[in-house]
Amino acid sequence: MKKFLSLLICLMMVFSTTAFAAPDESAEKMLTDFYNNYKDILFLDPNAKIEVAFLADVDNDKEPELLVSAGAYFYGLSVYKVKDGTVKLHDTITCERGTGINENYGFLLGEDGSMYLYKDNTDMQIPSEYTIYTFTEYDLSKSSSVPSASLTVKIPTDESMDEATYTVLGEEPLKMSVAEAKTMVEACRNAVAPYTVWSRDENSNYIDLETIWNRQKALQNGDNSVSITLQIGNPVMNINGVSKTVDAENAPVIGNKRTLVHEYVINTLGGELYMNENNDEATVVCEENTIKFTKDSNVAVVNGNAVTLDVVPEISGDKVMLPVRFIAETLGYAVEWEGAIHQVTITKN
């Protein structure tokens, strides 16, 4: 079997140095003005379908940099920084050739304020013996070419085969069942969802220039508040002002006048969901809290204590929908319901 080989290509920028603003202006304003004044030059390829620019502190110096990406065949990010009162090309970040900067890429904002480039893609192979999922992180504050973490999961396309493999960066491949491999892939995607601060929204539009930088400033200033908005039947949720889209079949639903949600919401609240071998018990774990739900039962077990629910969770095979108010309040969040628009708001200060 031939592996799909990805090439690391540097996006070269010729627009390297420009002086255009007074030194007493903030770096944020200088970079924003620079982008607005010169974006036609920054995006070099007139045929490029991908044009992205945003502010982010990638080197953790509490000042923003401008990251720009454009290209039809070659992908990367050019990093512009304010130095000595002018905007200058500071660095380039290379991304793999192939899928480009799209919905399979996210810029993650860690709890410590660090920035990571996260890549989740399915490598295409013809003929295809396996579906290969790769999950790669690049720490933008350290090295843009060497992954800080990487996981590769190979799942056979022949449904009669039940042996998949996974490989962690620098280690030998290990074996697991196909069901376990699929669970691992889904867990990887869900694990990064709360921290993804850049991606395309449901209309394939990119978030605005300052969104990431505003979130980083809030973290640097000690603002750890959380605000999550969900709407019944809507696959888009809002996390601290940033939209996140999931599969339509996993949108929140109503069950016995209660809102039931998919695992992605639990991950956003900081929890992890674990299923037993029979797929009839779902356990939510968040720090010191453990909440266990059982199929067709309205009794949950919270930290060893039985609690009667006013709704029965939906647990059917791989599909699990759990009561969001009960889980959120157990984990210390406040929950508000706006019946007129079928909207749930979850907050923590």
C-alpha cells in the first residue's frame, strides 16, 4: 500500500517590510491598519480560494502578530510583527500541501494562552486499503515545522477486517479493534473542540480579524468566564463568541421537555464521555466528578449517589444524547432556558 505523502511547502512572501504608522500606535491597531491597507498585496495569488488573516499572540509576548494565508496550491502562514515602530515579516509557518487551510485545520488556544496549529485530515489513497486519520499539533511559539504531537489511526476499509492500528509520534504502531479506533478518532475531534478558536463557520466564512486576539487578551487578563449558547435543532453552538458547527444529526433535541445534547457539548464543558463494552452505559468524567447514565433508565449515579432524573437519556449504539442542564449544573455551571426561541445558555464565572 502506498502512503499518501504530504509535502511541507513554505509560502514565501515578498512583502517583507513596511513602515506606515507612528510608533506610538498600539501593535493591534498597526497590524489591523496594515492588513486593511495592503491585503490586496498580501494575498499574492489572484486565483486563491483561501484567504485568511487574523491576529494572535503566537510567541506569548502579550502582543499580537498578524497571520496571513493565501494560495490555491501551496499553503502556509506568514507572520507579521511590529518591530521598532514598523510592521515586518517575522516568520513563516508551513502547512502540509493537499487540503490546505480549511475546516480540517483549527488554531487552538490552550488554557495557558499558548497557540497551536491543529490538523485533522483523512489522507486519500487510490486504491484504498485503509482510511487513515492524522491528528497533528504544531506549537506555533516553538517550531512550525516539527509536530509537538501526532497521532495516526489506520482503519481497514474491508468491513470483514477487525484490526486497526494507531501510532503516536515517535512510537511503534499498536493494534486495536475497528470499533476502538473509530472511538479514538471521534474522541480526538471532540477533545479539541472547546479550544478551537479559528475555523470556517457554517457558511464557509472565516471569523473576523480580532476574535482570537480578543480571547487571548481575556485569558491574559485573568478572565476565565465561559459562555455557551445552544439552540434546539441547530448544529451551530457559540462558545465565548466563536461559532462551532457539528453534524446536523448531533444537534440538541427535546426529550420530555428537557434538552438533550451530544458528546461535543460535554467536551466543551470540560468533561469526557466513556461508554461500556455493551454501549448501554454512558459515564461523564470531569475532574473529580463522575456521572453515570444507563440506557432506558431515569436514574443517574453522581459520584456514587443515585439521583432520579425527570428525563430518560437517549443511549442507542453509537448515538448518545444526555440531559444538558443536569450535567452542567452538576459540574458547577449556570443554565438558562429561553423558551420562545428554544435556546440554552450555559455560563460559568
